[in-house]
Amino acid sequence: MFVNIVRYPAVKPGSDAAFREWFVESNEAYARFPGFIRRRLLIPREGGTYAAVVEHDSFDSFMAMHNSDTQKELREKVMPLLEGKPEPGFFEVVEGGVPAASIGKSGE
């Protein structure tokens, strides 16, 4: 699995609702791409700026979405809402982990 963690710059004053609406709209558009798993918006507990976790089945499926006209149009739509450019970080999942609900259970 491929993961992109995006750190967004500050949202311009008065644009928070529009940014969140854009995030929902862009999720709906990106969900139509093969290999897309999910995308979640995060906000820090102690202040700061938004981040997003984007999951794809592979780097290639992510890049197909990333290089699409859809992504270009959505990027152009969000940039006026932000104080700068988003900063991506790219990761490959090496360990899936254990779901928290299963820790401490026996006999499964």
C-alpha cells in the first residue's frame, strides 16, 4: 500500500468552510480512480494546520490520480484558499499492524 501524508499550509481567514467543502468534493472525485482506498482530513489537537492521509493500493495508482486533469482542476480550486503550497510526504506501508480492538483478546 502507498500512503501520501499531505501537510496543508494555513487556510486563509474566512475560508475554512470552503476548504472543508473542497475536501469533501475532492474525495468524491478521487474515489472514482482505480486503486484509491481512502483520504482523511486531520487537524492537530494543539493547534496548527490541516493534514491529510491519502491511501492507494500502489504508487502507480496514486501517480495516475496525481497526474490527472481532475487533480489539476481540484488543485487550482483549493490554492486560493491556502496561504501557501501543500507539502506531500510519500510512504510505502511495510507493516499493517494489529487493530487495537484485537489487542489482549485470546483464542482468535
